[in-house]
Amino acid sequence: MTYIEQFEAELLKKLNGTEAEAVIVRWVSEKILESYRNGITAGQKGTQVIRKGQSRRRGFPKAQ
């Protein structure tokens, strides 16, 4: 399962659960910040991030 798929599954679980809206918003903000920081760290190490050809945005065609 990819990071995005894991995130979507966790988000759906939280949305269908009993958690308050503010708690969910805070969780999403923390996940986004964590992902951003991981990207910065990977860039500083010189690690090249290569995605497989699938677009993360649903409904958009693959880049050619």
C-alpha cells in the first residue's frame, strides 16, 4: 500500500468515526507537514525521488 493509499484509508476511518472535526483537521495538517519535511530531508541528502508513472491526481492522464 502506498503512502497516499494509507493516508486515504486513515482519513476515511477518521471521517467515519466519532472524532471531532478539529481533531481531524489537525491530524491532516500534521501529516502534510510530516510529508513536506520528509521531502525536504530527502532532497538535502541528494536522494532522487522517482515516482512510478501513475499520477497521484485522479482523473488526470499520465504524463508522457
